[in-house]
Amino acid sequence: MSKSNDVKNSERVIARLKNELKPLKAKEADARRRWSLGYNAFLRAENELQKRVQKGLTVDPVSNGVVNKTVQKLWDTKRGWTAKSEELTKQRDEARAAIAKKEKEILQAETNLNEILTAEKIQMEQTDSTIEKVFLLNDHVVEALQSMDKFLEQEIYPSLASTATQKMLISSDGLKKVVIMSNSSNVMDSSKVEEAKAKINEFFQRINPKGQDTVEQDETVSMLTEILQDLLVIKVNIKPGPNLSRFLGLELDPEKFAELVDAQHLLGSAISHHKSNMYIRLYTRVSTNSPWEPIRQS
């Protein structure tokens, strides 16, 4: 899992503070180092002066107007140590105070980071728990739906007639209702449709071989012409129109209308009824005089 912006920002602050701490520690160490060197030089100077006294050598930096540089340096080291010690001690103490302050800032920043990490961990654990619960509940829902679908397929859907698209089951007290429904479609065999069209065209060719716009026709032929003009635009995968049903229901003389009788047989066998997406709706009501109210199913 990638780090959050809050965590990244806190880590950057801690890294910056630690970088700022390094020169402060170096300054404090340098002050101690220089103090130790100065103190050792002070001790050596004092010891050297005592030895000169013991040996009867002069400890006066100026004798007969002549400056003794060795003695002068020893006295400068000894006399200058107090001021130098105070200055180095001050630098050391200031560095230590700055170090303590910076370490406190680092500790606070690390505490803030730990609080952020703890809060994010708790949040993630809560999120994981929520996700697990949702998946578990979903598994229960899916299992219930699968059980329901299995029951419907075995006990309910078979009761729906092959050509029907809806059926109602009402409880004996009249307060509960199950509506079984299905989406259906009529699909037409394209090859048989084309054969039927050819037969219809043969009929028109026979009664009007010259293709005249107006031809004297009896009432039956006129009626057939009106119906058949629509059938010539029948398409596959569409719901057959009323003219098709009307045409298929006609009782035609097979000797007078042989082509159309053949077309009837072809179109009748070309239609196939298909059901899909069978489902149910549940309803309830408080009394037999009350309206039905749908029940939530998901």
C-alpha cells in the first residue's frame, strides 16, 4: 500500500530536522574538543613555569628590556585560559541547548507520525472489516438468489405456458401475489421468409403478368393484394404484424391460390417463439380491498 500524503509530509519534516541536528552536534563536539586542547595547554604552561622556578630560571617575560618569547607564550597561555574556557564553555552550552531543542522537535514530529500511522492503521482495519462484511453479505445474497432461482426454475417457471408471458399466483387469503413474467420474441426463419416472398411474387406475376398499375380484380384478390403488399417487407427478428396473422388465418382455395397456400405454410413454419429473462415480481397488501404494493427483492 502506498504512503499517504500526511505520512510523506511527516517523514520529510523528520528528515529535515535530523539534517539540521547534525551541524549542531558537530559544533558542540568542536567546542568540547577545543576546550580540552586549551585546558591541556594551560596545564602544560603552568607546569613549565613551575619547573623554571625550580631550576632557577627566570619566569619574567621581560628581562633587562629583552622579551623572552618562550616565557611570554607560557604566561599568555596561562593567563588567557580563563576567558578562553568561558567562551568555549558558552559555545558548548549553546550548542547543547540547540541540540536539546532540535531533538525535542524531532521527538514531537516522530510522535505526530506515529499518531498518523496509528490512525491510518485503525482506519484501514475498519475499511478491511467493512469490505469483508460487504463481501460476506453479498455472498449470502448471491446464495439466496441462487437458491431462489433454482426453486423458480423447478417449481414456478414450468407453470408458465409456452406462449404466455405472464402468470399470477395469489395466496388463499388474497394478501400475497407472485407474478411470473418472461420476455419473449418471435423470430422468423429468413430462408423460409424468402421462399414465401418468392411464392407471393409468383402469385402477382400470374394475376398481372404485364405488371400493369391497374388490373381488374375480384374482392378476394383485392383483399389479398392489400395484405400481401405488407408481407413483402417482412423482416427477420421482428414481431409479426397483424396482416401476417390475418393472412395465415385465411382459408384459401389451393387450386385458385396455390402459390399463396404454399406461402402460408412457409410463413407459418418460419415463426418460432422464444422466451428469455424469466423473472418474478412479489406484491402484498393489507386487505383484499387495498391496492397491491410491490415488495423489494434486492
